[in-house]
Amino acid sequence: MPTPPPKIKILFLCTGNSCRSQMAEGWARHLKGNVIEPYSAGIEKHGMNPHAVRVMAEAGVDISKQHSKMLDELTGVTFDHVITVCGHANEHCPLFPGKTKVVHVGFDDPPQLTKNMDEGEAKLAVYRRIRDEIRRFVESLPGVLTAN
């Protein structure tokens, strides 16, 4: 039996590794776990966003066991691709050695968009919209990365 090709190692990088990058990692593991080995990290560490955990669970993806981490916690992992999912991370993205390709695919920041909203359905609707946008992007992986 032939050996399957190695999985593509993708890092989703965000500012605080609490929401967008965590959702992307969860979707990649759930939808593309047979071809992608996903990771997420942040420039800073903000902890897991409970709204992100909730809306992902609604979609059948459990990210509650994931944890917020900084990039230096992943030393030793050689990534094929680094995808920055927010502008701040893109602007402050460190250089990666070797053949690692860095791509920016920005998504709105749910905590920022909802910071003045009361808890409830309107706030969760913002998280759901961005969750679904991230899902559509992850569904295009890894093909969209080789098109560049």
C-alpha cells in the first residue's frame, strides 16, 4: 500500500489567537484534516473567545480544547504556509525560514465589531457571519494556496 503524501502544515496567525485564527484551525481540522495539519497562534495571547467557541459548537466543530498560544510556542514546526487572518498580524508577521509561503486573507474582527453590543443574538450573528466566511475560505484549501 502506498504511503499517503504528507499533510500540508498551515499556520493561521492572528493578533491574539482567540477568535479568527482559532476558528480557522478548527475548520481546517474538521473539514480538511486528511490533507492539512492545522495550527494557530498569535502575535499576543488573549485566551479563547467564548463566543467563538459557542458559534463553532453550533456548527458542529468543538474548539473548546484548543488554547491560545503565541508563535514562539510552535518553534520547531516547519510550516508550508502561514495565513494571516487579520491586518495587524499581517503587518507584524515575522519572517519564516525556508520555503514557507505567507498569505494574507483578512476577516473582520468579531470582538471589535461587537464591543459595544449587548450580549445576545445580534452579537452572535456577527460571530456566525465571520465563522461562515472562514469556513468558505478553509473549504478552498489547499487549492487556493497553490493558485498563487
